[in-house]
Amino acid sequence: MAELLQFTFSGLTVGAVYALVALGFTLIYNASDVINFSQGEFVMLGGMVTVFLALGGVPLPLAALLAIATATLVGLALHRFAIETARGANAVTLIMITIGASIFLRGVAQVVFDKRYHSLPPLFGDDPIRFGGAAILPQSLVVFAGAVVILVLLWGFIDRTLFGKAVLATAANKLAARLVGIDTRRTVGFSFAVSAAIGAIAGFLITPITLTSYNIGTLLALKGFAAAMLGGIGSAFGAVIGGLLLGILEAFAAGYLSSQYKDAVAFIVILVVLLARPQGLFGRAKVERV
């Protein structure tokens, strides 16, 4: 029983990370129908910029805020100079642009920072909390709480604010949104900025647990995409549930089978979802009239 509980705790911790990455995918997809495969690089920037600013003597809270601001500016630049200039391109072209942006950001990070792995001190100490024979780190609870808070804030923004409804209108029909006076370019740019900020927050929160490096973004993007697919691409609630489920599946695969199979779980999830339920657990199947 203790072993099962320990695997569940570990899965929820890493699953909360995937949930935050999946939320970034969901936000951009809702506003622009773009699958942003550079989302993992925002997580990398959040961790690496915080680490190097802290090493340079900047207080940790300020370093984290500056890292979030840096990632946000990079997200805006990605939209302005890559996505916006390719306006009207098909989905495959836009996906290739985001993959190219991911490679570019990873190369820049390798030059600006270094190739080593780095960590940050946990926010509330590193003494594990014991429960039912299993242990969980306080930082793991911080990551999980961060995912919940961001989900609630996104729900409040989308459901309760006029600008949030503009994001939904842009996602539903850009032409109709423009006809009623919505600045769709600004709306999509805002979505990229918020998505980048969410990724940077995730990077700052997970670095005390998982370490960070210039090359962590690719695998995180894949797993965040798998989580978004599992929960239902376009559903913020589904992104969180999908991330948590994916994390638990990975933990069980590593614990009961072998750690060598852990990274294969994301690929299997994507294949199963595409074959069995393309709209995911909480997504809606698209209906087109002809």
C-alpha cells in the first residue's frame, strides 16, 4: 500500500508539471488553433533565467519575476515575428514554425547559459512530509497548488472577463470576431504571452525538484502535448486532468515495469487517444455542416 501511495504522489508531482505545460498548449490553441511545440522552451527559460540571475546575486523572488517577464517577451516575439508573419498558412506550416522556434531557443540558451544541470533551493524546505508510509516533498505540493491556482485564474479570466470572452470568440471564428470589433491580433498575442508566463512559472516551480538545463524543453513539450490530447485539446480542465493522469501512468510504468519505459508512456497515450477518442476525455468532437 505504501508503495502504491508513493508512486501516486510521485505521479501527481510530475503530472502537475505536465498539466502546466498542457495549459499553455490549450490557451494558444483556443485563441489561434496553433499547436505551439516551443511551449517547453518557456519552461526551460523560467528555470534557467531564474538560476543564473540568482547566481548573479539577484534575490530569488525578483529573479523569478524577471524570468517570467523574459519568457513573456519571448512569447510575444514568437507571435509577432513568426506566427503573425505566417498569417494564413496551413496548420502544418505553423507547427513547423513552432518547432523551428524551439530549436532556435534551445541553441540560444546553450550559448547564453551552459550545458550543465542546475537546481534551486525549495521554497519551503526539503524535509519530506510522511503520509501512509509514503513521503512527499513540500515543493511537490507547491507545484500542485500552482497548477490549481493557474487553472482557477484562467477559468475566471475566460468565463468572467470581457477580454476572456474575446479570446473564446477569436477561437470560434476569427472573421466574425473581427466584424464585431475584436482585435484578434492583440488577442492571439496576449494568449502567447500568458502561455509563455505559465511555462516560466512551471520552470521556476519544478527546478528545485527535477533540475533544469538548456535541453529540457523538447521532452516537456511532447509530454505536455500528450496531456493536452488526453484531457481534450482546448479544455483547460482537461489539460490539468490529462497532465495528472499522464504523470500517474508514468510513475506506475517506472515503478512496476521499468524506468526505461517511462518516457514511452507519452507516445502510447497520444496513439491511444488518436485511435480511440480523438477529442480526448473532456473535449468535444467537431461537427461540420455540409
